[in-house]
Amino acid sequence: MAIIGDGLILASLIGSGLLCWAVLLAGRFRSDAPAAASPEAITLLKPLHGAERQLERHLATFLDQDWPAPIQMICSFQRSDDPGIAIVQDLRASRPAADIDLVVDGRVIGANAKISNLANAVQHARHDLLVLSDSDIAVTPGYFAHVSNGLAQPNVGAVTCLYRGVGAEGIWSRLVALGIDLHFLPSALIGLATGLAHPCMGSTIAFRRDMLDRIGGFAAFADVLADDHAIGAAVRSLGPQVIVLDTLVIHNCDERRMAELVRHELRWNVTIRGIDPAGYFGSILLHPLPLAIIGTVFSGFSVVGSGAVVLALAARMVIAFRLGHRKPASFLLVPLRDLLSFAVFIASWFARSVDWRGARLRIEADGRVSAEAEKSR
């Protein structure tokens, strides 16, 4: 048992070192708005579902851009009684000069409802440059300039963005935001720096219409759980790169109960596990606090074990400070956040289905998904 404990403590120390490296890697992001070389018209695809808190405000950030060319925003829904429709109508009324299209189309092409929504929306796109972005994303005024400059680079077929979390009111949404900033973001930065990660995320996917046609359109991903990653892989398979922009977008967290946190984070973790099982298993190193605690219990309490616990906490709190979580309440939540993340990590290895907007999706052996008969509650 002592050997196992010593091994876990060593793994914890390595993980804490990696987190300190991630603090330095976070310096890659820019908050300024670069000048775009040749501004052109953009069609923004927003697949929507439900009346999320502050949805109108989040959508408005894509209109309040330092961008001289036309912006067509397509807000698409699959149900005519979706409460989010009223929010989009209010946005259109408050901005009569904005080019905002409202699409309601219930056609389904596979188990992934978001892909069906996008397939219905893209038929109304009027411009060649397409930008996809999830409903819970907000951006800064230089967003489209970053996107345009990225696509203008040689041999780039698509661009994507990492994101950081912002919690709404309540402890659960704040814990989700901390999970994004203190767990997802460091892992993604380390993966990029080592060349082990090849992300393409629903926070932003931008490409040209001919690239979408070349990868088979949205229909090619109708039954894929990790649709964003699969789109990126399809672009790379043709030769061009998918690059990660040097700017962060905002993922707005709206979880109001622990059950919502667990459902959403389990889906995220299962998705990542399905994309890269070996890499996902290796990411256990980025859980240094629980590793140090378990290792200390197994090997017997010692100065080294106690030091590993302290170092793990310190490394995570430095990341929190670096990313703007500077209130005492945020630091107090760090240990709970670490333990929750580890619990979800362990549970993800046993999950065979996930929840997506109220529907249960069964994970098949080939990584695709199919809808289960019953709806989750």
C-alpha cells in the first residue's frame, strides 16, 4: 500500500508542476481587437434551445462588433413553442437595423439535435464565411477580426476558440465556471503546447462554405456526440489546419442544481473520453489534490504527502488568480471543485449514456450516439 501511496504522491507532484506550467501558457491570449486585413460579410449560425438566462445579452455581443462588413445572424430553433423564440424576437425589435433571421424548423437528420438544427439553419445562410457558436457563448468586440485573421493564414481550413467560464447566480453555476477555468482550460493549454491535443470546439468553429461542403455538410455528423471535434478532424483529413485563436470567448454557466452540474460535466467528460481514451486516462495527473490526499492515506501521513496536498491547492489557486477569480469565496470553493472534478472523472469511465438537453443519448461502440426511448428527468 505504501508503494501505491508513494506513486500517487509522485503523480500529484508532477500534476502540480504541469498546472504551474499552464499558468505561463495562459499568457498566449490577447484581449485587444486586431485590425482585419480584408473585412468580409459573415453568416453566424446560432443553434438555440430554450430561454437561457441572459440569452439576449449574449447574442447581442455578436452584433456589437468592431467589424465594418455585414453580419447575418441566424437564430434557429426546432420547436415553434420554444420559449427562446420570444427572446430573439425582442432582440430583433430592439435592433431593427441588425440582420437577424429567425428559423424554426423541426426536421431531424440524426440523434444529435444540435446538428439537425445547424443543418436547417445553414440553408438560409447568405454569405460564404460561416461561423458556428453555441448558445451560451459571449464574445468581445474584436471577435470577428480574430476569426478573419485566423482564416487568412496559409493552409488554414477552420479556426476555433478556447473559452473561460462565467457563473450566473448560485454556487452550482460558479462551480461549473471554476471547473472550466481551473480544469478544462489548463488541460487544453498543456495539450496544445505538447501537440497532444487537436481541439475544435463548439464555442467557435469558423470556415468557408466550400469547406463545409467538402467535409460532407452537417449531415456527416448527425449521429456523432463530439460533433465539434469530428468537424475539426474532417477538415484536417483534407490537409488544411484547424488553428486555435489567441483569444478567449466566454462560456456562460447557468446550472442551478447539483444534478445539472453532474449531468453536464459527465457529458463533457464522456465526450472527451470517447475522443482520446489514452489521453483522457493520462489527464488523471491534472487532479493533483485528490491524488495527494489518497496517496497520503495509503502511504501514511508524512511531510512529503502533506506538502503535496499544499502544493496542489496552491497551484490551483494560482491559476484561479491568473484567470481573475480573486474573491475569497472563489478560493474557498477550489478544494470542493477539485474533488467534484475527480468524482466526475471516475464516473465517466462507467457511463454508457449521457443527457443532452433532456434527451438520453446512448453511446455506441464506434463513438456515435443514438437516442434512447425514454426522456431523462
